[in-house]
Amino acid sequence: MIGKSQSEPEPISSVEALEILEDRKKEGELAYEQQLAYEHAKKFAKLSKEKAEKLEKELQELGIGKKLAKKIIDIMPINDLQLKQVLVFEKRSFDEQTISKVMETLNAYRK
């Protein structure tokens, strides 16, 4: 398209994808790929939308970027090792204190 710039896509969590797909499902039948995505999101979304948004804000306050925060919410690592494997995709390193704070925050939402 001439004259239109494409912005970078905004990452969304499984919870947000599930909500979007549920809205589309109410409007009519989902396409095959959408149905697969809906079933996947339904199976793996671990928090409600409100909790996920609140957790994302708390993770960002701890210095985690928006994209990485959404990935952490999708995965909900259960120990430090899993969290470190997710954090490796960030272009900076995190100290042990930050990692323990993130794990404490995640454990609070896991209950």
C-alpha cells in the first residue's frame, strides 16, 4: 500500500488472544486457524485478564520490558531456572535479587 507505514506489531498474551477470539466467536464461526488458536489459548491461558494486566504492570515496575512481561505471563515459570531461561531473550542481564522478586510476584498470582 502506497503511503502507508506499517508499525511494529504489539505483542499480546494468551489471555488477551483468548478474549479477542471469544469476541470473534460470538460474531460468527471462526476460521480453522482461529479455532486452533482459540483452543490453544483456552488450554494454556493461566490467569484472568484482570490478573494478567495487574501482573504485567508489576513486572514492568521490576524492570521487565512489556514484551518479556507478556511472555513470562504466558509461561508462568515455576522456578528460578525456568525464569532465567525466559529472561535470556532480554538483551541485558538480571541480578539474583530481581529474579527472586519476579518469582515472588509470580508465586503471589499463582495461588
